[in-house]
Amino acid sequence: MANIEDYLRWRGDLTFQERPFNEIDNLILAVMSYSDIDDILTEEDEMAPLPELRDRYFEKHTREEVAERKTYTGPIPLMLDPMADGARFRDTRVSWFHSHISNEENVQMAALTFFLPNGTAYVSFRGTDDTIVGWKEDFEFSYLVGTTGQREAVQYMDHLLEVDMPIMIGGHSKGGNFAVYASAFCRQEIQDRITDVWNNDGPGFPRSVLAEEGYQRIRDRIHSIIPENSIVGILMHNDVEHKVIDSSEKGAAQHDARSWQVVRDHFEEVDQRSLKSFIFDETITRWLHDLSDEERHSFIESVFGVLEDTGLMTLDEINASWITTYPAIIQSLKNLPKEKRDEVIRIFGQLLIKYRKVLGESVKETVKENVMAQGKQMLEKIREPSQLSGM
């Protein structure tokens, strides 16, 4: 089984003139925005050749240290080597790196632009990192149209006013959501130059966004790619048909883009999403449907307020010191005003009730389908000529 790293090793010597830009190239550029280049490339920097960016990065980090990172996005900068050495991406230039993380403004947004040797630009929006504020903004999508990060993504697109070339935009996870939102709400003179928008397992939007004129103009240029067991790319509403692909991981770990399976210049497709993905989708949809925007807002503020009370900034930090952190989280939950604490418990309880109901319905439907399939097989055997001739 092969992934994007194998693709770079096996096909990185093929130029874009020899093999046109494809969905695998998209994912590589989409996830490269996860790279921790905050102290290496700035928004004001001139266009840096990719080999130069690679060299500057590994002057500050050892490859051994990067390889040992535990998060699924941590080792991604290692792809700088095959990208900088191979003919496909070697002549790419990188510019306009922007990163903004703020607990006060509830925002985690980062982006950079790749200028490819085929004369096109690819804008890459970073997905959710492991910061608490980054995950909080993800949950804000459930009740807020135009989060701080989404609005900044639109503003970032103003860079492209001076770019006289075709533009592609993409991202993984929340970055895919930013890519679609920025494409829909940027200036029309920029939007007219956009050829493709790549949403790689990123959440959707409230229905009001899908009805906007700007979204409708860009809709037929959106590509949505999700793994078989997607639990992120199926959130909220999406009116674009998903391309469902295979992954080497199981369950929620399929969100890791490095697990997506590659065949030559395309992803390995599967027939449909898994039953687990459908169950999760239906559970969350029903749960959110029964909550008002005010309830969603209050619930998210309470839950993330409890996490922020730990004084830690990332989920990794919380997990690393769980012996002291988890008791602190429980105590912080107890310290909430009674009405807030009761609300959190009630809404979590509603989620569990929805899950049990959807699971029960799915099991019944699966049993029904299996019985019907077995009955059909029995009838087909009875109708076989060999069976009839012996009667």
C-alpha cells in the first residue's frame, strides 16, 4: 500500500509538463501548511525557492527530532526533502506565510502560497493543530457563520490580487473548510481566476453559506475528498459529492492524510463510507438539530473554558500531564455555576441518547439487510436448473 510519501519517492521526478497536476499533488501541498515554519518564513518575505526553505528549516531542526514527533502532522516537514530534490516541486517558490493563534479571539489560522513551475499558484490553509483554541474554533462552525479564522482566510486572499495566473486553493481538515469559505467570499476578480478548490476531509457549513451567491459561483470547482471512515469531512452541510477513498488506518485515525492510499496519480476509491461514519454523521446531525445556537454556544464556551482553566495550551500538553491535569479538569467542571454544570451534563447526555438510538436503528437495518440478502441467495439456489432437475 502506498501513500503521499511513496508518491513523492516514486513519481517526484516527473515534471508537471510530463504529468499534469493531480489530486495527490493537492494533498501534499495542503498538508505542508502544517509545517512549523513560523520562525523561518514570514508574510513579508520574498518568494523563497523550496530548496532554500528546506535548508533554512533543517538548520533549526534535526531530521531525527522531526521524525520522532508524536502527532500525525508533526513529521510532515520531512517531505521537504523529496519535494526539494525531485523535479516535480524543486522549482516551486513559497511566499506569504501567515499564522495567527489567539485565545482571546478564538482563532487558529495559518496559510502559505506555493508558486508552482507550471505557472499556477496553490494557496494552502492549515487545518486544526493540537491547540485548544484551534479545536474550539472547529466547534464554533456549528453555530457561527464567519468565524475569525474564516474571515482571516478571506482577507488572506487579497494577496492574490497581484497574481496574474490561475489559482488553486486547498486545505486538510479545518483548512479545507477555510479554503472553500475563502473561495466563496473573496473578491470576484480573484474568484474568477480560481480553477480548483480542494477540501480534503474538511467540515461543511450551515445551509445559509451554501445558499450564498459567491458559494454558488464556485461550487462546481470544489473537490471534496474524504476517507471511508470520515468523521470530520461529513460534519455540517455539504452539497458537493464526496470522493470516498481508502486508508491504511482504522476509525478516526483515517483523518491522517498520510494514511490515504495512492495508486499512481490518484487515490484508491471505495464504494461508500463505512457504517461507523454514517452512524457518527447521523448522531451528530440529530444532536445538533435539537440544540439552539445559544445552547451550542454556551455548551462550547463551558467545555473549553474548563480546558483553558488548566493553563495548558495544547491537547498534547494535557495528555502528557494527565495525572495532574484530569483531576484539575474535573475540579474545574465542579466549579462551574450549577446551571452551567447541569447544562453540560444534560447536553452530553443527549449526545449519548442520540448515539444509542442511531446505533440501535443501524443494527436493526443491518440485520434486516443481511436476512434479506441471505433469503435472496437461498431463492437463487432453489431456482438453479441443477436443483430443479432433481425434483
